[in-house]
Amino acid sequence: MASRIKDFKKNRQKLADLEEKLKRALADYDNLEKRILGQREALSNLAKIEILDKFIAVLDDLERAEKHLRNKGLSMAVSQFRAVLTSEGVREVKAKGEIFDPETMDCVGMVEGEKNLVINPVQKGYLLNGRVIRPAKVEVGQGKKMIS
């Protein structure tokens, strides 16, 4: 009888150990699934950023043409192009009149104007879900009159 109780306790402990190992294995598997999903999303976003960067270059050309040609059909196409980019999560970096932000802007020159304030956006910048696709190129105020 004592031997059966001892065997029972031994088997009970083995069962508890196996249950613990199973729980750990399931938790590890769950973490692996989450990590793989995160990596897949990151890879997808990188691919998306690369292609969106190319589309943004096309948008720059279309906007320059729109500015010079003042064609209603071209304006409609440019507007539609912007709407598609917006629907994909692309947002323009707000620059003019904003405080210079090195995370989303590149300073291409210092000009007369309020210190650290963006005076003139030279090229638009864009974000995808908060991540920089292309930084805005800006001229920033240096705070004093320029010495010539």
C-alpha cells in the first residue's frame, strides 16, 4: 500500500512536470507566432515604403507640372493620386512655420527668420504610419539678420 502511494505521488509529480512543460511549450509557440507576425509586418512595411518612395517621386513631378500647366484634368489626377497615397497611410510632413524637427526634416540651409523655425520648405516630406518615408527638405531661420 505504501508503495502504491509512493508511486501515485511520483506519477502525480511527473504529470505536474509534464503539464508545466506543456504550458511553457505553448507559451513559447505563442511568442514565436507573435514574433513571426511582427517580422512579416515589418518586412511588408519596408517593401511598401520602397514602392511608396518611388510613387512620391512621381507625385513631385506631377505637382510641378500641375503648378506650371494649370490643367484641370491634371489637377484632378494629382488630387486622386494624393487620395490613394492617403488611403495607404501616407501623410505629408507639416513643415512651414513649424519648429525644425531633425527626425522628420533635413535642413538644407539657414535663412533670415525666427530661430529654429522652418521658413521655407524646399521639398515635401512624407510619413507612413508615423515612420519617415522621405524627410522634408527645409530652410530654417537662424534667428538673426544674415550677414552678406
